[in-house]
Amino acid sequence: MRKITTSAYMPTDIKVENVGPNVAKVIAYPFETGYAVTVAHPLRRLLYTSTVGFAPTAIKIDGVSHEFDSIRGMLEDVAVFIINLKNLRFKIKGDSKREIIEYSFNGPKEIKGSDLTNSVIEIVNPDAYLATINEDADLKFTIIVEKGIGYVPSEELRDYIDNDYMALDAFFTPVKRAVYEIENVLVEDNPDYEKIIFTITTDGQIGPIVAFKNALEAMYQQLSVFGGIVDIDIPANVSSPAQTGEHSKLFESVENLNLSARSFNCLDRADVRFIGELALMEENELKDLKNLGKKSLEEIKSIMEEIGYPVGTPELADQKEQLLKKIKDLKTQKSEG
């Protein structure tokens, strides 16, 4: 049964999985029905349009006046050479946003991306083919590599570069693929909550998690413009049906602690049913439980520390009321069942 609430459920679980080289998954859940696609779709668009990357924006080739020219001793025409150049993925090694790099090659030689790597520039796909020149060739060219986002067509760059350069279409985005899936997940007795599974693949200029961070930052920056006309109070902890699902261990039975019979029976008689009750107790409260001996006290304290929730866990103080209410509800459900 759906409950009446005054705020949307706040997802509590997020996981990152490294699937392979430059491929990662980001998983977040549970979202209210319909919220997953509301969050996922704009993030996917921002991954493509707002992730920072590098690209050549202009080229100057000695002896060449336009892109339909040819170079003596080079197998490829200039147009094909430029296409191959665009397929190389550049990365500026330092903090610079723009670099001008000169290259000179003598044949015979097959030129690949690795031949363009130097102290300033790294080619992240070094095996990519660029051109083949014979013994008569003397290939000299200069490229401008810049840092940017998205895609900028050459027409918009022509007024920005010197006349002796040819402007290039600039494909800055390092994200090769960004897709998401939405699955249903069960929260208590409601199967209609949703999970987002992002799969992000980059070209190696940056990692997929950095790309995801760029997209999130872009989203926050765009939304922050409304802060000038409205004052939004975003609570640190939003109440949700799962009630702090990131601490799901606290809602497990004390039976899962594998305590000795003496210790377990003592807790059972005191109506301590859940691990969270122990984590929220102060040590003096635990000592005051009827018939709990020193040996049992030390056993409970030791096991609680092992699972990461020592008795009286201070990090839970701000959520104590919320957690105790959840535990009370669970006890009620158990007794009614």
C-alpha cells in the first residue's frame, strides 16, 4: 500500500563498478516512480555535451593552401590526412587550455598516433594510423590543440584562427557512449521504486567517473541560476520509506550476530530484537539490562565493533529518532505477523 508522504524518497544507495578499461557503471537507487528517468535523461545528455576533453582545432601544413590539396610523397591526400588526424584523441599534459605544436617527419615512414606524443601532448590512442610517407617526402605541420566541451564546427572557428591555418571540426567530448537502464526495485512491500544503471565509456582522455562528475557539476551549475530568485532549504536527511537504507544492517535481527545462547537469551528477554537497538544504546544502558553479565557485555561489544557499529555509535546520533521509529515499526509488523 502506498503511503502519503510530504517529500519524495531520497535514494540511499550508490555503487560504482569498473567494468573494463575506460568503462564504468554508476548505480543509484531507490528512486520514486518516474524520478529515475527525470534524473537519468538530462545526465546522459550532459555527459555528451558538458564533459571536458581535448581536440585539434586548426592545422597548418607546409606547402598546402587548402584541404583538397596533396602532398608530394604522402600516400594520403590532405583531406584524408585531416580525417585521420581528427580520429586521434589528444590530451594536454599540463593545465594549459591551448597548445601549438610543430611536427616534422622525413620518409620513408608510417606515422601513427604515438609519433605525435611529446612533452606537451599525449595521444591516448597511440596505435591509430595517421599517414604514410615515402623517401621523397618532407612532412611539416603545426596543429593547435585546445580544451573544450561538446562539438564546435569548423565554420565557427575560422574567424578565431590565423589565415594560414585550416580550421577543423572540433570533437571535444571524450564520452564515446553513455546509456542508462531503469529497473524496478522492492522497498519494503512496494515493488515500484526504481534503480538507475549508467554505463559510461570514454576514449581515455579522462576516466568515466570523472566524466560523470563533470555532468553532475554542469547540472548543479545550471540549476543554481534559480537560487537568485528563490531560497530553497534542502534538508540533510529526507524522510523516506526505507528510513536510512544505507544502514540496512541495523534492521537485521540480533540472531545474525551469532551470539552465545546466554547473551542472546538476555537480549531476547529485554525485547532487544534488532542490531540497530544495540548500536543506538549507550554502554551504560546495555549494562543495565537484567541478567547481562560482564562476559556477555564484552561479547556483544566486541561483535558490534567487528561489524562496524560499536555500542553507542556516535555517527548515528543525528538519526537516532528516525532509526528507533523504524525499528519500532518493524517490531509491530513482526508481532502482527
